[in-house]
Amino acid sequence: MLDGAKTFGSGKTRDMNDQRQVLVRAESRHVVVSDADGSHETFTYPGVTLTRVISVIAEGGTWLPMGDRPSEVDDEALIEALRAAFRWRIGLS
């Protein structure tokens, strides 16, 4: 094992980080825009939400857009957000 046998099949460890979890969810955001004439239009944007949880309480989250044709910048933003969240999960940040 690469982590000194601290990992269980559930992805939890035996140390203090047992209370930390990262939830990854595909979610859409909805934005309502008002026109000058008073009518409203709703736009929906698909994305990924990363939620940091400590002892079943959400402590913070990040939403990243996920378009049909992601750019290299989009990919890099997702990779960096995942990296930061997982480092937080194991207590490195």
C-alpha cells in the first residue's frame, strides 16, 4: 500500500481525517435574467460541485462549469480544484 496501510476500502483513513470528506457531484446552476420589458429568461449551466464536509457538516464548496466543449483552461481548473480538495481531505492544506 502506498499510504502506510491507512486506507480502507471506503476511502477513509484511521486518523483525524476520518471526519473529512469531499463530495463530487454533477449539478446544474440556474440563472434568471430579467429583460427590459419585465419578462424573465432562465439559463441553465451544467457543472461539477466539490463540497468539503467535516463531521457531516458542509464547510465549503466550489462549483466549476462543465460545458460541451471544455477548453484546456477548463480542464486545468477542474484538476486544480480536485487536487486542492483531496489535499484538504488528507490534511495537507
